[in-house]
Amino acid sequence: MQSRSVARELALLMLGQVSDRQPSADTSLDTLLQQALVSLSQHVREALDQAATELQAAQQQLLDSELQDQGAVGQLPRIRQHLQDGLEHAENGLNRLSASLELPRLLMLSDQEEIRRGAIDRARAVLTGRADLDQRLDAVMEGWRLTRLPRIDRDILRLAAVDIEQFNTPAPVACNEAVELANRYSDEQGRRMINGVLRRFTNAPAKS
């Protein structure tokens, strides 16, 4: 995981500690960073708990399919459904477990000065220019409003925008990083929305 990617993820967690209505002048970025690390620790525990729940559900579904297998041939559709549900739960659990294994590494890397500074600088850039960022992102939303997106999706979009405009990150890289953050913290709908909005944002006329 590159230092910029880690800094970007920490910045996202920092922004999650701030209300959209809170003025940036009222925000202590060092305090936000500490709060973000606490939030990340909680996210690790929750992700592991969710993975365990999914794997337990998979085990139960597979057990149910074995019990059904002892019945008549007419039980075959139910056996097939139990197997399908079990495999789906197992896949979800393993995906959650795989994703959560990166998070402790993120916590360790957060002690590096370059990463902490990168996170703080990105969070500051978003908070300072939030009103202008939101206006320009809103302008490329199609049939939707930025304010109607989940908070995490708005912050991912804001971070991608400042990465492109202020941190000299190539647009394709910033878009890919945004989708990766959405993979970890959002959902399928959020990923599609973020990808589409950023494509239109990068193709919009340059900021004067």
C-alpha cells in the first residue's frame, strides 16, 4: 500500500469526524487524526465481527443442506438453495476478512510522519475548499444531488477532486483510488455513482 493511498484513507476517516455544517476554522486537524485512528480501530473490530457472522451463517446453511439431503428427492430444490446461500455467506465472510486484514497495517503505517502529514494536508484542502468543491461536484451530478449521497461517498468524491487539482495525482489514479475506498467503505451503488461522477468531473472544463 503506497503512502499516498494510506494518507488518503486516513484523510477520509478524518473527514468523517466533521459535520458538513461545521466551519473548518473550528476544526483541530491533529485531534481529527487521533479520532480517525480510534474510528479505524473500531472498524477493524466490526469488520472481523461481520466476517465471523457471515462464516457462521455459511456453516449453518451447509449443515442445513446436509440435513435436507437425508430426506426425499423432492427436497433437492431446498438443498440447492441452502448450498447457494451457504456459499454466498462464505464468500461475503472471506471478502470481509480479506479487507479487514489491511486495516491493522494501516494503523501501523499511520505513525509515519509523511503519511500523517499527507492525511492532514488532504483533510485541510477538503475542509478549506468544501463549498467550492461541492458546487462543482454537484454541477456534474446527473439527475441527483450531492447532498443526497451518503456522507462517506461525498467525502470520497471531495478527496479525489483535491488529489487531482492540488496534489498532482493523475485523474485515472485518483479515480481508481476513490473506487478502492468505496470498495472498503461504501457499497455497489456508491462505487458506480463515484466512478460516474468523477469521470464527468475530470472531463468538465478546468477550474479558472
